[in-house]
Amino acid sequence: WTQPQERHKDPGDADVKVLFMVRKVYFDQIVAGTKRSEIRRAIKRWQTVAGHLSLNGNQAVFLCGSQVHRREIVDLEEWDGAEEYLGRPLSDQGRKDVGTGPVLVFMLGKEAPI
């Protein structure tokens, strides 16, 4: 993935919007502000997305069915695994969703405007 200093630096860059399709239980936590990060496998697709993030103005767009919620992306971290980041074992569903190996953690900020 692209290190922060290698990301787009031009303040005129267009805001980057990243679409996350999430399960209802996670969507509700994100809307409530109790889930402050979104974890994705560090596969090529997500590494490419990470490389397009600008230094600010990034937005996470969460989709659950027809519901949409937006949050600022305030940081991006790479971890050796989701369990290491979370500090606990993954649930069965978490293992299916994220698997093992390196992950990208999109850190979420305040609710973003439309």
C-alpha cells in the first residue's frame, strides 16, 4: 500500500470517496459512532484504494441495503492481521469476512456531509 507521504498532496485534489458494503450490525454501530474503524484484507483492490487517498478530504460511504451513511476517513493503518489490531480473536463471521493475513484499517472520524 502507499505510505502516507506518497499519497496525493495537492489540496486541490478532489475528495476521495470509498464505498464499503457492510452488514447491518456493523452499519448500525458505524451510524451510532461506536465502530470507529473499518477493516479490509490488504489485497490488491484495497491497496489500490489506499493509494488513491489524499491527505484529507477522504470519505467512507457505507452501504447496507438501501441505507447510506458517510464518515470521514481520518487515517489508514496496516496491521499484520485483524486479530492483532482488535486485540481479540475474530468471530466465525469475522474470519469469513476478513480472513488471515495483513489488513488495512480505515480509521473513521465524524459524520461526513453528503
